[in-house]
Amino acid sequence: DLTLAVHVGWACPPLSNLYTDLYTSTVIPFLAPVLMGFASLVGGGLLDRFPALRVAFLEAGCEWVHFMVHRLEHRFHFATSMAKIIPQTAPRAACLPQEYLRRGHLYVSTEVEDALLPQVIELVGEDHVIFGSDMPHGDRERFAARTLQARADLSESAKRKILEENPRRLYRL
């Protein structure tokens, strides 16, 4: 029974060094640890070996989730087909990312400005999104939690879960 947090950061110097300014370096290399962690943990079978593991992907917002879930699902089907010819190409994961989400393994943090948050909730469910409250940061909305509570495109249930219930469940508080 463990919670693992995967956080953004410049974790790969060769990738980070390709960018010479803060603006562009926060687009790809800063988010890379979250995207790579998601692909590795979901696709690598770790969630099958440790069924009580909960993983939170933090401070990258949630707008990347659709791309990664659909990409992993597409590659899962391709690798499964290829394994009929070349068994070594079989996916290590036993199931699709959506199944791990349904099981409650995965959580993603949202930033208050994530315009696609309602679509992410539709994809992963409101039980798997938490509020990214890593403070203080100079680029953060000053009253981000209040701003999230004021969003008209989210249900009251989703807001309550994102701000309170889901973090409690994730960290067993």
C-alpha cells in the first residue's frame, strides 16, 4: 500500500540542454519526466506486479492525458498483434490504461487554467484528478483553489473530489 508521486522537472540534461530559454524548456524537457513515467509505469506492467500501488502525476496539468492514454492504447493493440508473430513484442502491461484508471491506480493533477479539464474528467473519471497545489510558485494563480471552485464547467461533485476527496484517498489521509 504505497503512493508514488511523479513530478515535473529537468531530469534529462541532454534533452534540457537542447533548449536555451525558460519559455521553451518548460514545454518539453520539464514535462518529460511525467510523460515518461506515465508510459513506463502504465506500459511496463508495474501496476500488475504491485496492485496496491497508487501513482500521482504532478504539476504537469492534465491536458497531456488524452494524448498519452490514446497513444498507449494504440500501441498496446499494435504490440498485441505483433506478438502473434514475434512473441517478444507483447506488451508487459496486462491491460489498457483505462483499466488501470478504473482500478484507482492512477491520479493526475490539474492546474486551474487547464481548459480541457472537463474532457479529462470525462476520460479518466472525476475520482482520478487532484488539485495541483504545489505552492508557492511565481507562475501560479494566487487564489487557484477559489478559481477552481468558481469554474462553471465542472460539477460541484467534481470540484469536491478534486480539491478534497481524491487527495485524501490517494495519500490515505
